[in-house]
Amino acid sequence: MHTVGRLARRFGLSRSTLLYYDRIGLLSPTARTAAGYRIYSDQDLARLEKIMVYRDVGIPLEAIGAMLSTRPGTVGEMLEDRLRRINSEIANLRQQQDLILRLLTDGGAARQARVMNKQDWTALLRATGLDDDDMERWHREFERLAPEAHQDFLESLGIEADEIQDIRTRSKSHPA
């Protein structure tokens, strides 16, 4: 059995956070002592571990409560939905980053933003000894193994949509 203090220390939470979780019905103790102290079971501890994981991926507490009280297949659907929203947020952030870099005329801004553009990436591949055929093969494998990630990567380089489509089409049309 675990007390509020032990659980708080183990998970790096404040006591008030655990009391709040109890108040909203997210994590209620299994029992109470005669003096009214909350006592948590190993099952409660396992539930808190899930809460912490879901919280770490950015799921709101009310949605976590729903996830914990639903059938297992629904959890996967909810996580996939969160992943789609994250991917959308990343795409929006890339667009904002690209716009900011275009607004800044100082060449040092791109280096400070820690972004790599198409020219930098191509230069890096050439510096490692890859020629045009090797780069085409690299794109074909990327497209074959992880098409969505390939799209995301090309977007992250700031490549225009029509050129990305061209690269991906060429990558699909050549035999591996």
C-alpha cells in the first residue's frame, strides 16, 4: 500500500496534484486509514503510471479519464488521433518557421533556427560520397519504408509542394 507522500515522491508530483486527481475522479485511493489518510494499492500505482504516460504525450486530464475508463481498442484510436494532431501542429510550425526565415534577411537566422534546407542536405550527402544515383536510391528506400515520414522530411527542408510531389513520384516509379 502507498500513501500520498510516497506516490508523490515516486512520480515527482506534488501532494496537491494527487489530491486534485482524487477530487476530479482520475485517481482515487483504494482505501483510507482510520484517521482518513488515503491509501493507494499497486493497481492505483499502475493507473497513475498510465496517467503520467498519457499526460507526457499531451493528452488533457479529462481525456485521460475517458481513456482509462474505455475499452482498450479505443485507447489506440485516441492515441492515433493525438498523433494526427501533433503531426498537424508540426506542419503548421514548419510553415511558420519557413515564413519567419523568409522574413528575416540575415543569413545567420537560418543557422540559429537549427534548420536544414535542401541545399544544405544535398551538400551533406555529397560530402559523404553520395552521387545523384545514390540520392535517388536513398529517396526510393525512404519512400518505400516510410512514405509519410518521407513527406514530412521533405517538407522540413523547405521544399515546395510541387517539387516534393515530383520527388515522391520518381521514387515510387523506379524499381527498388
